[in-house]
Amino acid sequence: MRHTDALVSVGLPVYNGADRMEGVVRSILAQDHENLELVISDNASTDHTEELCRELARQDSRIVYHRQRENIGATNNFIYVGEVANGAFLRWAGDDDRLEPSCVSRSMRMFAEDERLILVTSQTSYTDPEGVTRTMPYTGTDLGSDDPVTRMAEMLRLHTETYLLLDPLYGVIRREALTRIPRRNMLREDEVLAIKLALAGPWGHVPEILSHRNVHHRRLPALVPHLGVPRWTARFATTLQYREILNWLPQAGLTPQEHRRARAVVLGMYMLRQRRIVARRGRKVLRLAIGRR
């Protein structure tokens, strides 16, 4: 089967989304890629999400609805939709996102053009709580390299830049590659997964705005109850994140030389981020000290 004909699953994890999710569902069902399924995982919502989803599924046979008996946490709900999806390719969507009609088909065309690719990203527009919409074009090429360390280094660099450039978790992913990667429920798990995917194979990028997302900035302690992780992990999120990446390197299929290079890159970026954290905290302490005078 050609990639342009392959079944693509769009995974939609949701919790109490009855008032906002209908728009993204309609935009997913309006995709011009015909072989498509929408997998919704309702994380034990307490509003009218279940009733809405069952009605939407009744109207369109492409919708597969699952309801969790109890809240399993946000990350685990994302993982679940990927596990129960049937498609050879997967794209996650947020419950208040909107996809352009060619979002899936444009990405699948790139897979057809380059058999090496395991993931295809695209430009995204982001709207903040004040209603300001922004985007920033990504023009890099390192994620398409055949060298896994080059790809990993580029993804680590992007983690220290603005989120406006690239979000691999909202690209189209080859599920065969995704299922080989174990995941852990933790803070910044999305960044860890992005690194593991960068090590797994080359990526493509469509330099067009194919999706629209709303930005919900939350500090790490505020994410703890949504993920169901220990509260103390918010204080050590960066260290735990980089420890997880280092622990993955021996399992990433690297040569001994690549492994040494990768460790050096990870440790170097960790030290850079730690220095930035210390400097930021120092500036905060200074502002508080000045404010007390």
C-alpha cells in the first residue's frame, strides 16, 4: 500500500472537553486524506464529554471512542490512544486544536517521497490566552540527517529555544517506530520522547502552517496533579529528564563512537541548562532583595 493510501490514526486524548472539542473533531473529519480514523480517549470526564463523543461516533463511523474507568493522567491518556490506534501512522491532536484540511495528506506525501522518515512535522500557529497568534518558521535540516547524534543535538537545541519553531509530538509519526520506544509518566516526558524519536530515525518537515494550537502555559508544579507524578519531581525535572535520556542511549542502537558523542552532547546541554536555571534564580533573588528595600 502506498503511503498516500495508508490508514492514519488521529489520537485525541480528552478530559472534560465537551465545551471545546467539537471544533477539532470537525477539522479532523474534514481531512482530505480519506483513509483515516479518529481515536478518542476520554479520561473519565465528569462533564458531558461522554455524551458528545458517543453522538459524534454515531454520526461518523471513522470515530472510535474509548472511555477510561478512572483518570489515568494526561501522559498515560496520550500513550493509550497510540496503543489502541489501528493506523500505520499516528498524529496526536489537542482537544482545542484545529487542523487544516491538508494536514495529514501533506505530511503523508513527504513520507512517500522519503522512505527513511519516521516522523513529519509542520509549521503550527499558536494563540496565547490574550488572543495573540504567532508562528516561527523552522528552516533547519539537521533532523533529516542520517546521523542520529546530529538529529539528537538539534532536538536538544530546539528544547532551549522557543516552542514556536517545532513540536514533534504533533507531527505524523510512523507507529512502528513509536511502539519500539518505552515511555515513562514524568514531567517533560514529551521532550524525552522527542529525543528518543530523533535517535530512532530521520524526520521530514513541511514548511507550511497545517495546524493551529492554543497555548496554555503552566508552571511545572501545576502540571503535577494532571500527570499524577510525585510533587518533588517538579524541583528536579531537568535532572530527571536528562537522566532518562542518558539511560536510553545504550538502548538506542548507537555504535560505541556514536554513544560517546551522544553522551558528550547530552551532558554539555545539561550543564548549559543548569547554568541558565541558576542564573534565572539569581536574578529572581536579586529582584526580591531590591523590592524589599
